[in-house]
Amino acid sequence: MNQPTASSSGSRNLFDTVWDQHTVGQLPSGQTQLFIGQHLVHEVTSPQAFEMLRDRGLGVMCPDRTLATVDHIIPTDDQARPFADGLAEEMMSAIERNCIEFGIELLGLDDPRQGIVHVVGPELGLTQPGITLVCGDSHTSTHGAFGAIALGIGTSQVAQVLATQTLAMNRPQVRRIEVTGSLADGVFAKDVILAIIRQLGVQGGVGFAYEYTGNVFDEMNMEERMTVCNMSIEGGARCGYVNPDAKTVEFLRGLPAVPEGEEFQRAAEWWLSLASGPHATFDDDVTIDGTAIEPTVTWGINPGQSVGVGESIPAVGDYEVEEQAGVAEALEFMGLESGNPIRGQAIDVAFIGSCTNSRLSDLREAAAVASGRRVSDGVRALVVPGSQQVAEQAEAEGLDRIFSEAGFQWRAAGCSMCLAMNPDKLQGREMCASSSNRNFKGRQGSPTGRTLLMSPAMVAAAAIQGHVTDVRDLAEAAS
């Protein structure tokens, strides 16, 4: 494996190093034409892109750098074909047909590697430090956990990458976000990213790539880093990443798409050399005290509208004038009153899943809370693993039995209720405790349905109690 040489001066950050290594040229528009190392495709944003290729008589430039999976529209209970939803069946048939015609490998429902696109990429070792990776999905930033530049793109850009293996885009600035200290018990990666977005705002990252650094990220495992990077886009950032380290190398060791033996050792040395140098410069720096972060819950209609579980719902007057209309809209839609504690807010549905929080460690954290307990009467609770591989691992550990015995529904791998482009939807004004990434109006399938984002452990605690609960209270009760 011949790798480009990383900067050894110690004055460059990873983003600039990787960007420059993948620059094909500068376009007249001022944009950079970037070579794309890996392209991930799913069934929702690809049909029109493939039609664009057909209309122009074009093929796929690098089918060996392209992988497709199905996740968004597939049912997580009855997966018999044809699907009951005609549109879902049409999309499924389209990606099957397109992948055959254009020579792209597809992880279909009968493939044990199938799952959510941002779960299977890392599982297979396709996501590696120093690469550029794109997908027609906004949460592609997930893959930045490995020290990759990972970008969500639109359908026309999907066509562009399929045809040319390059992408035209503006170069963002780079903001370093350092989270210091250590997290308290009961505080997870989801709480960290919600706290970051709360502080910087949902538009705070516009024009930036985020580099996450500091002791909190050093202590996180790779799945936790993926959770944080996943929601970079919710803070307005173009992407987010963590510098590769020994944990990155060990995660990748032995995965299907990763080299072996001496080649792996050479790759590992190069991966580690990409990390931002000790004198690296950034366009902006932010420092957050990790010890001050507590379990966090959203109360509004965007991921920046959140509070710690011990806090009360804010008042309109607590915000800057330009934000007050949005806060008032959120409170009205959610049916919440300023000054009331978020703890104790009743829920109707609990959802553990999504590309943010459906990996094995997420399920372990939730199962630890659910073990020996029962879902509260009147709460509908779903656990949806992020891939068939995650499901198999969880079942081997008996996590599915823990959830089932507690009253959760154990489902097949897919996006499920995160965006509800499948049968898993909220009904009417239901309130959902969700481990997903967006709490927008209508996001979970009902125009009037309401979403409270939180960690998987917090979702499990809410399901057991029937209302928003500090997961630490259940841990204390069990001890």
C-alpha cells in the first residue's frame, strides 16, 4: 500500500492535510474538486442520481469504490416482499436494478452485512483514517470518528460522484472543540454532542469542519466517537472528526476491507501520522468542561433546544430577541410550559436505534437499564439494531432477551422510527423518547408527533418509568 506522505511539521491539522491530499484541482467557481475515496449509497437518494447517468449515457467511474445498502424504507418487522408500502417496494426494486446495471455491490436484506449505511461502513472497515467519504445522507459525518473527511451530499452530487469519483465543494474553515475532564457516570456521548450543539447553536458550525479533541474524546471508544461525529451536521457543521489513535487502529484491525500483516502496520503508521500536530492552527477554538455535562434532553424542535435532566424548561425571555419566536413556536408545538422540569415529562413511545445510537455499546447501555425491569404500561417501546451484524452480536449476548422480557419490541436492522420512511411511525400527538438525531416537526412520521432526544440509557429509563427520568436515579436504586 503506497500512502501519501502526511505533514511532519506538526503545524497542520488533519482536515487540511487530508483535503490537500485529495485535491484534484481548483475550479473556476473557486470550489475545490476533491477525489472521493469511498462512496456509500442507499435506496432513497440514489434513484434520481442513476437516472441522471442514464440520461447522459454515463457509467459509474469507480464501482469498486462504491457500496450500496438498504436501510431507510425497509420495514423492521415484516420484511416479506413485495413490501406493503408500494413506494418502499419501488425504491427497493430500483436500487436492486440500478446496482446490477451499474456493477455496484448491494447489501440487500438477504446479505448478513446489511444495515444502516453509517453502521455498515465502519463494520466492514471501509471507513478509514485519511480518506474522503461521501453518501447521500446528511449524517455521513459519522465516519469522521476515524479521522476521515466524511460529507453528506445531495442527489445531484451523488450523480456527480458516481460519474467522476470527484466532488466540487467549498473548503470550510476548521474549528477545534476541546472537551476537558471526564464524564460523570450516566453521562454518555449523546449528552456530549447535545451539550456542544446547545452551546454553539444549530447554525454555529455553518462554514466549519469540527475537530473534536480533549480528554473526553480520548477516553471514548470508537462507537461513542461515531455518535458525536454523527450529529455534527445538527450543529450546522459541514463535517466533524476525531484524530486517529491507538483505539482507531485496534478497531480496524482484522476488518474485511482493511489490509493485513505488514501492509496493515504500514497503514496504521500512516493513519497515526495524520493526526493534527502539536502546533496545528485552527480558525476557531472552543473549550467545554466535560465534568459539567449531565444527562441531556431536548425540549424543542431542533437539537439545540435542550436542557440537562435536572433543569427546567426555559422561558422565551431567556433567549436573544432573534431566537425568541423560534422558542415560542417550539414550546407551543411541544405543549410544554416554561419553568416546569423536563424530568417527569410523560412519554408514549420509546425508540432506541438510528445511525446515531444503534451500535452494540448503545444496546448494552440500554439493556443494563432495562434488565430486570418492565416497560411502563401504555408505553410502546422499540429497539432496532443498526445492522444485521449488531443484531447477531446482541443476540449472542442475550440483549434481545433482556429487552423482550422487559417489554421492548426487538426489531430487524434499519433506520426505523428515526425518520419514519417505513411503517415505524408516531401516531397523532404521541411523545417519543428517542435516541435518534432529529426532533424536527413531523420527523418521526406524524405531523403533530413530538420527540425528546436523549441517550439510549435515558430512553430505556424513560420507557421503564413512563416519563423522562434521570438514568442515574435507576442506577442508585439498583445498587
